Amino acid sequence: MVSDRRVGYLEELEHELDTRGLVARVVRTRSGPAFLRVVNPEAASLAEDVTCAPAPETKDHYFWWSWGERMHRVDDVGGAALKLAHVLQPLAAR
């Protein structure tokens, strides 16, 4: 099932983010696609919801930012986690 595949990718990213000190949990809804809620525990207002879906022009799956922009390939969860960690870092720490 396609949704199980997408949830699997999100769970892989969840694990990677947990090892980097971010709080991440897969959220499954009744009416929409599953997504990954990511929060910086040191600054809870810094959060992001990540989805997983194929790109329109290909069958390859990608992680997507909450505003609908393609973020990163699913076969590189380390790279995706690095991007999320950077975006969710407080400005003073950059």
C-alpha cells in the first residue's frame, strides 16, 4: 500500500531526527495523509510538519516542507535531517 510506504519513509526520518536531539513523531489522520511533526525541544515554537509523496514529474518519493516545496530525497534521511535541524535551530545558535 502506498500510504504504508510513505509512513515508512517518515518513520526512518523520525528515527534520524531523534538521534539529533529533535522531537519527531509520525501523525496519522483520518482525513489526510500522514505527516511527521518535528519540534526543537529547546525552542518549541520552532516546529515543522513534513510530508512524503512522489514528485509530480516522477514516481520517486521526496520529503516535502509544510508549504509544499520539495525538501529532500527519501533515500538520504541524513541529508533531510540535517536540513530540518538547520531550519529549526534558533537564530542565536547559527
